[in-house]
Amino acid sequence: MSIAHSSTNVRPRVLVTPPTLDRHKGPYFEVLTAAGCEVIYPSLEAELGDKDVLVENLKGIDAVLCSVEPYSREVLNRSNLRCVARVGVGYDSVDVAAATDRAIPVCITPGTNENSVAEQAFSLIFSVFREVAIRDAEIRAGLWRRNSVRRLAGNTLGLLGLGRIGRAMVPRAHGLGLNVIAHDPFADQEYAKRNNVRLVGLDELFSTAEIISLHMPCTPETTDLINRRTLGLMKRDAVLINTSRGGLVDEDALFEALAEGRIFGAGLDVLKQEPPPKNHPFFALKNITLAPHMGGIDQTALDAMAKLAAECIVRLSRGENPEGCVVNSQIMSGYKW
């Protein structure tokens, strides 16, 4: 589908911010340079979480192939961006309303990393159930403890969210002998029926599942969805897994539940502050496994996400609509690069 196009002879300048792509000339670089774009990287010491530093790096930039640095209304207003293309499917770090007001398309990369996130979720599940991280630390400290651990098969996995990533969890769960339930107001009913996924209410999921895995965006409605009330509904042997966004979890409430043994354990790939402060309370707990927000970035997924984000930028620069990738698609009928 073609859209209005403002012709220009100036090469589009694209800032590439994900640290995992820094000076790494993979498929995304080939897409951009083949289209005549100039690829720019932030300075190595740039702290892009600082809005002033981010704005400074956005000077003279037409489009950004970005990570999770915050594109607030102030940042967008102080830039001349024509496109924000996220390497991933989450976009809570972008003020979409502000981008829409400025007619800036916000692009994501669906269909590129769901297998990677599902694998990370199950690695955390195994770590908690089999106490992998705990036993490793104990052996290094001179302790050889061989008491039994929990069996995974036969438990119920509760998926909060049945989008692409939630659906990627389903065959893996069934293959491991897990029962699967899910809560998603927008769930594909036919998919659930075909794949033996029982759709349930939110409270029923919390009170039924031994494993609760989060696969939803962080919005004002879902912020702190894991809180004292919902944790209080969970079984004492329940495990919480979060590979979505740290904002979904009230970390004080989760710490209390873990420290007091009101739930069995947790595996978190994401936190509210990343990286966390050195004195984070979670560090004192043994029944939690932490990972540095790595769920969606195995090398295959990273190349696919970055390549699709680059293709979105190129298509927009040519007056084409990257359908299915633009979050604020309502602006596309009159969009000009």
C-alpha cells in the first residue's frame, strides 16, 4: 500500500541504538545501506536513558532503530524524527500519543522473537523448579546438597496473554506434560480450542496455576498487575515467571511473598529498573532467578527484529506502508516522510 511521500534527495540518517547492534553490521545494516541510508551509532559512553543525552544524539537524525530508551513527548518534540522503529514488540518506552500528534509512525517487529522469549521463559521455569541457579551457587560455595526437587510435568501453566509469545509457550508446555490455561480478553477462541488451552478469568488463573507466566504489554491498566491481592490468590507452591515488562510486577509485594514463603519462587527476565541497583532486595533471596532482559535477543531473533525494523524505515522513506508493523496506523493515510 502506497502512502503520500515527500521526495528528498538527502540520504536518510538512521540512528541505531541497541547495544547488541553497536557497530555490528548484520542484516539490518545491509538493508539500510542498500537503500541509501546513512547509519549512525551513539557514542560508546552515551547514557541514552538520560533525555538530554538522547536528544543530543538525535540531532540531524531522521529515523531511529531503537532499543528501550525513553521516547517521551519532550524527547520527540525536541527531535525531527520521521519514524521510531523498535527492535522488538514492546513499545511502552515510546509515548505513542505524542508520536501520533507529531505524525511519527511507531513501528514494532511482530513475528520475530516469540520463540526466543518462550525459550527464556522455560529456562527460568526449569531453573526455579530444578533449583539450577541455587545448586550451582551452593556447589561453588562447597555445599553438596542432593535432596529432591520438584517435578515439572503434571503442573498447570497459566498464561497471562495469549498473543504470539503466549501461543509459542503452548506446544512447549504440552510437550513437557503441562496443562495449559490462559487469560486474555482478546484471545483467539478457535486457537485455544484447537490447542487444548482452557480460557479462564483472571482470578481463576491466579488461584489454579502452579506456574504463572506473563506475556502482555505494560499499560496503565496492567501496571502492577502482580500485587498483594493477586499474589494472595496464588498457591503456596506457585511460581511466577516474567519475560514481558518489569512494570507488571509490584516488586515490594513480590519480595514479601517470596521472603515469607507465600509462593514457591520466581524467575524474572525483566525488572522495573534495569539494571537494578546494587542493593536490590531480590538479591537476598534464594528462591528467585534473575536474567538481564535477554528473552527476545538470541542471535537469530536479534537479526530478524533488527532487519524488520530496518525494512520498516526503508519502506516509510519510500512512501510505502509497512502494514502490520505500525502501532499508530491511524496516521498512515496522510503520512509524509
